[in-house]
Amino acid sequence: MTQKTNKLLLISILAITISSVNQWSDLPIGNTLFWWIINSIIIFSFFRSKNKYYDHSNDSNITTLKWYIFWNLICIIRGCFVADNYWEWKNLIGTSLVMMLPLSIYVSTNPNLVQKITSFWLKYALPLFVLIFPFLQGEAIGRYLIPVSFILLFLPCFTTKWKIFLLLIALFVITSYLGARSNIIKFGVTILIGLLYYLRKFISVKLINFLRFILLLLPLIAVMLAVANVFNIFQIGDYLSGDYSTTTTVNGQSDDENLIVDTRTFLYLDVINSAQKYNYSWFGRTPARGNESTFFEFSVANDYTYPSNERYSNEVSILNIFTWTGLVGVILYFFVFFHSSYLAIKKSKNNFMPLIGLYVAFRWCYSWVEDFNRIDLSNLYLWITIGICYSKAFREKTDQEIKNWANGIVNFSARKLYLKQNKIATGNG
């Protein structure tokens, strides 16, 4: 393993940053083939880094993740026998790359590398944001600045100057486009969880673990209540009074948007009905196929066969996982969140890790609401936080060591001190 792999990992972060907002940019870069190549290199760099950066003492901890990746591979191989036209092969290739993103675990269990990657993003990608900001539309702002939400989980670690700076960025994201509810929720939650550190004397590990169980079980309870026609959380507008609309501006055009409108129930109905109709509930339809939809229609002006009533992916992460990998995949995905959050909360020596575990449990819960399945910063930093939970090196740090590590993200001098204290050669990442 050489410095080339190290540099490749860092360049990959910049590539993922651009791809995260490409869809909402007035200056889109590349085409499908271009991003397939880039994403393939990114996944390869994560896998290749295993020999240098991964601590094999974590092997017993990541068993659940290995089973999840293995099942994804099985579904990808099955997809090769299912795909029979241009669009299905196209979806199989693109989705397979997304399904291999958990391989970033070999990077994210390494504290030094997580620090270096995030610091690199802060040094180069954050200033770049100022230049490309005029060309970004809608929710692109929050998607670009996702690493800041990750840093906010360690908010108490920083100086007052950095705390104010990070909170101002979060405020900018939240107020820049109110129609991007997901950005508001993700940044808001990370701030709240980060601030919980100040209440550590009043919040026991048992309480945090109880909140973790609530977040892990809440989606299942919500689905059962909706099926029983008792309460549908996506139709919260039916239970509230008042005006929750706002005016948003995209591409210079203003539009009124209802912030609590139900945009999810019909997706669940489509996915469940399609699975029942074609009998793929347990093992999925493979990443080559999507779900039949009664709410969307597509037409393509070329000679390729395109199923006009099939959506290859939805806005809700768990629905895609169910469609591509079935209930088996959903169960394995659940245990990744269950086990990683358990390790962070119950098997750590500092007060930061239980909060990271709580955030991971929140992301499981939120995967039933949104979280697009794509190679972007949001998904990358999801797997980074999961990797942190699995990592013995992170869980065995003291509070002060976590603070030193976090300050190394935003301050080069602090980073050099951290590397010296941990006897890590700067050149080796």
C-alpha cells in the first residue's frame, strides 16, 4: 500500500462532494458512465485501504455488517440473471456500486483516517462551496455541507470561535431552503445530540440506550399503526390545524410548498403492492429491478425497452433496500444499526460514543422517511458514523482524547499534536 491509495481516498471525498449536488447544479459535471467510473474507483479505494488502515481486532464486531455486504453481493449476482434490457442493466450497475458503499467500514474504523478525510474536506471542499454556491439550487446546499453536520456531533470539543462558525453554517443550511425538510432534520438532530454532551451528568447510559430502543422500534410501530388505520405519521397534517406552507425559490421561480404534505404513504403502497404482486417480499427483486408504480409513469424516446410503470428507486431508503434485497436484506440492515449503536452506547469508555450510537439509531429511524440510496456525502458519513461505532480505537478513547481528535479536524496544529501523541506518522495518514 503506497501514498497513492491515501491520495486516492482524499480525492474521492472531493468527487463524492461534487456528485452529491450534481443533480441540483446549473453546471452538472459528467454523465452516467463518467460517474460509474468515478464511483467504481471510490469503492475500490475503500476496499483496497483494508490492508493498510483496517484494524483486524474489529473483525468480531463487524460480523453483522459482513453478512449484510455478503447478502448484497448475492442479490447483485442474482441481478445479473434477472436483467434483460438496457435499463435493467443500467440500474444494476449503478445500484450495485451504491450497495457496496458499506465497504467504507475499512476506512471509517480508523480514527486517524476519518480525521484526515474530514479535515481535507473542510480545507478544500468548504472554500470551493463559496465558488459554486451561485450555481446550486434547492436542497443542494445541505447535501454539500453534510460533513459539517457530522462535525456538529462533536460540538463541545471546539473553541468558541469554531462553535459559532459551525452553528452559523448549520443555521444557513436550515434557513436557506425550507423546502428541504431532510436537511433541516439532519442538521437539527446533530446539533441537539451534540449539545446532549453538556447534560451528561443528568443523562445516564441507560436512558440513552432506552432512547436508542425507541428510535430502532419506532418505524415498526408507526407502520403497524398505519396499517391498522389508527395513526399515519406521514399524514400528520390531518391531525394538525394551521398553515404550514412556505414560499420556496428554485431556478428563479417561486412556489408555495406545504411543509407537512404527505409525500410518502403512496410510495409505501406502491412498494408493498408490487412485492405482493410479483412475490419477492423475502428475497427482493435484485438491484436490477424496481417496484411497480401506480403514481408515476415514464416514457423514453428511444428504442430501448423501458417498463413505463416501474420505479427503479424511491426517495425512502428502506423501501429501496426492501425492493432490491427483500425482508432478508432489511433484517440484516437493521442488525447493522442495532449492533453498532449497542457497541457505541454500552461498550465505550467516553461520553461521546453513546451520543454517536444514538445518532446511528436515529438514521435507522430516518431511513423509513427518506435518505436517497446513492453514493453521496450523506450516505458516506452515515457509514463513517457506523464505522466509528464498530471501532475499538474510537470506543476506547477517553473524553479528552476524543476532544483532541475532533480538534485535529479543524486545526492543523491540533492535528499534528494528536498524531504525535498517538505516534502516527503524518505521511502514513
